[in-house]
Amino acid sequence: GLPVQEVLFESTSAIATVGLTLGITPQLSIVSQILMCLLMIFGRAGSITILLAFTSTHSTLTSKLPTEKIRIG
């Protein structure tokens, strides 16, 4: 029941994390409010960071200690 332009403004503001609002958030359903929160987190963390976190097929590398003996004195 809300105008598309206002909802688009709210969601764009959430992703861009600019802090602007038209005051329609209390009128949104709980699911929409949760989606707005997720959009804010997505915008704060950055799209590339989140995409890499979920699509990375890089296996974890095990590190090894150096085996060279260091002479002292």
C-alpha cells in the first residue's frame, strides 16, 4: 500500500548507508523491516566482501613453521 518511489528511496538509502528516511519504516511489515536491516548490513559490509564470502571456493591453507635453524652468537 506504499508508493513504490518511497519504498525505493528507503531501500536505496539503506544500501548506501546514508541515514536518510521518509519515515515509512514503521508502516512496513516485519519481513520488510528485517529486509531493510539486511540491506543496511549489506551496504555497510560492502557488496564485494559479501559476494566473496559466499562464493569463495578457496580452501584454507595450513601454514607451517620455518624449519631453518638460526645461529645466534
